[in-house]
Amino acid sequence: MLHLLDLGTRKFWRLTGRPVDLAGSERWLDAPMSASSRVGTAWVAEEAARHGGPVPGVEDGAGLLPSMAALDGPDFDSARLRPEVRDFYEHTSAWRMEVWSGWSPLFWPGGEVVSRVWGRRVEQLALPMRPLDVAHGMDSSVTPVLVAAGTQVSAAWTRTLRSDGRPVFSGAYSVRALPGASGPSVHVAFPLESGNVQVFLRPSVTDDGGLLLASPPGRFGGDGAYVVVRERGTHAARVPLHESFHVYVDADGVLRTDHQLRVWGASAVRLHYRLERIR
């Protein structure tokens, strides 16, 4: 029955999306997919093999991005970032995260259904629904994905609940330029069976040296969220999910992140992270 539900979901996105050529004009949407309904981390080795790189492994001190300078462009200057912000993205696995979550009452029932029916079962996008779910924090590991020459093309970031080891998500993080964009974006892809969810986040530097990442509303081909499915061809749809991440150093010198997810214009869930370098 659940297999039919997953199949029906892919058919829905096929009908509401548009055909895309991941090897051609829509190469910017080419991202890892899962071969099975339970995502796990098998996709990481498959992605490395696809790029002709070595068998990947978790690395202490590895970062989501090899350098924040990869995002530099006409509207972004990484040299303006606080050192702590740069260090978190360049050495992510050296940081420990404490998390607090708060759902809007309007979206909590839908979030609970998605978490129970899909998130926990497929071990992907299983956002914490209750504050106590994350009372003990999250553990994370970073696995660089390299090409044969040794250059990092992406990094797999896997997060689990420290209390019981339950997977929250695993995603591929990289820098990617959208068609016609003035500068690169942060690209995050969450593999699913025969598809994925992708988010393109536009970077900017705040006056105090913090980092703001945003996936605003817009047209197909711009920063935002997409669902891609491989169902009788490959199809993609832009979805009305909009995220913002504000990474900053507070008055006490603590690195923090405010994460907000909106559906259309309404706030669905807020997450707050306290980040501490542990090695």
C-alpha cells in the first residue's frame, strides 16, 4: 500500500510538473536520487561513482562548502562574513548543534502526517514535530563527494536525533549557478526514490557579517524549491516552499541560526540552532 502511495506521489508531480532534460538545458536540476524507498546514505557512494571519484567517507572537519569564496559574485562578498560563519560552512562537522523547533498550529497537522507517512519511513525530510524531539540536540556527519581529480563537487550532510539516532535528513550541498543569474547560489538536494527535492538559496551578507540564505518566490529557473521525479521521463515542478536561514554571531559571541520555512506566504515552522565548535 505504501509503495502505491509513493508511486501515486510521483505521478502527481509528473502531471503538475514539466518535462526536463537533466543532461541538457535543465542540467542545473541534475542531482542525486535514491534507488530505494528508504533513502539512507547509499546514494552518497552512488553519487561519487557517477562523478568518477573515490569511495567517499565521513571526514572530521569537513565542510558543506570547500570555501565560501565559491559564492562570490556581484552581489556577494565572502570576505565580509564573520570568521565564525565562514568556519561553520567550511568545517561543518567540527561544530555541534543544539536545536529548538516551533510549528504553526495551522501547519502542524499536515507536518505530522508527512512526518509519519513519509519522513520517518523513508528516512528523509523528517522534521522534528515537537520541542522534546530535539531536546538532546542533533548529531551530524559530513561526507565530501569528489571527482577523480580530488575536487569536491558536493558534500553529503546527514543529521540524526541525538536522543535515539533517528535520521532527520541527508542532503547534497554544493554551489550552483542558475541560468541567467548574476552569481552562484547554495544548492541543496534531498534524494528520494526516483526523484528529489531541491532548494536553491540566494546568499547575501548582513551588516554585522552574518549570512542570509533565502529561497524567494519567483519563476521556474530562479532561486526556490523544486521537486524532480523520474516517472515516464523526468519532470520537475517548482513548489511554493520558501526558506530563509540567518546565520549570525550574537552579543555573547555565540554562533546561531534562525531557520524559517514558509508555505506560500504563511509561516509553517521555525527552527533555531545554537552552534558550538567542539574540535
